[in-house]
Amino acid sequence: MPRNNSAEKNSGTRGRNATQPSQIPHAGWWDILLRVKDQISQDNVSIVAAGVAFYAVLALFPALAAIVSLYGLFTEASDIQQQIASLSSFLPLDTQTLIQEQLTTISTSGQSALSFGAIGGLLFA
């Protein structure tokens, strides 16, 4: 059975046989872009990304409670607020405020509450 030479020529001009990205022509990159767009739609990437972000935020407060509680066992719990404030410069203002409120609540608790907070935070984070 004869092979389809036009398909072979077209695949060669689109860079399908390229061994390096620099060998792919502009038309081939356009094909790649369209295939990626279609695949993103089929795989529901935006929904998966939203789910990952939701669960990351959901796990943030137990993780903060565990970190503050463990840190509070060794040093002053209020010191961690200054250190986390410098790390949270990439967060939106509302998120920073919410985290600072949670840290203030956790750091004003007693020593036994910090121990239970560390255990609970590690279990649920």
C-alpha cells in the first residue's frame, strides 16, 4: 500500500519529526498552541487548579496552627508573626489580614493550648 507523501511532507514542514524545539517552525508552534488549548479544555485544567487552590487555602490554617504551636514551645509565639509577615508579602491584603488574625488568636493562647494546637494541626493539615 503506498504511503501518503503529502502527509509526510506536511509533518516535516510542521516540525513533527524535530528532535529539538529549535527545529520546529512557526507553523508547528501554532499547531502545538492549538493542541494545548484543546487539551486544557478536555482535561478541565481550570477546575483542577481551582480545587488545588481551595484545598491549599483550607489546609493553610491547620498548618499555621501547627507551626505557631511548635514554634511557641521553643520561643515567644509573637516572634513568628513578624517572620510570617515578611513571608506573606506575595499574598493579597485580605489574606494577610486573615492570617494575622489567626496568628494573633493562636499566639495569645496558653502553653497547653499551643501543645494541643500543634497536635491537632499536624493531624488535620
